[in-house]
Amino acid sequence: MPEAFFGQNLIAKLNHFALYVALLTITTSGILKKLFNGEKLNFFIFKLRIEDNFDLADQFYNVHVISNYTLIVLISLHIFAVLFHQIFLKENILKRMTR
């Protein structure tokens, strides 16, 4: 098995962490955008509504869009890393992932 590049484990851990942060940011900003737009949020047995603030709604929308693009980039980076390991380093990452 070829030796891993220096810092490769750190980069992988940072990518995983950033994926989780992006998912949380997308969810939170989407909820806050909806609430500040004057819409109600149906949350199981109660409905949540806060005062309208369209400026904040626009800001949360921008965060929501940027977070979505960030998630696409992070997922692409993840896929390219798997392909790099599979093709160039000849490691069977896909087999190891299914265990």
C-alpha cells in the first residue's frame, strides 16, 4: 500500500467536518430565512412564527445559497479524493468503505 501524503488524514478530517457544518448551515439558514420572511414553520405539534424582517431574510437566503455551493464543492472534493486513491494510489477505498 502506498504511503499517504503528509497531512492527508488532517485534510480528510477537515473535509468531513466542513461537510457537517455546511449541512447544518444550510438547514439553519433555510429555517431562519423562512421565518423572517413571515412564513410559519410547522414543527411537529406546534407552529413557530416570528416577526417579519425581510433584510434578515435576504441575508439568510444568501448564506443558504453560498452554503449549498460550498456543499457541492466539498462533495466534489470528496469524490475526487476517492478517485485519486482508487486510480493513482491503487487503494481499494470503495471496498474498504462498504465494510
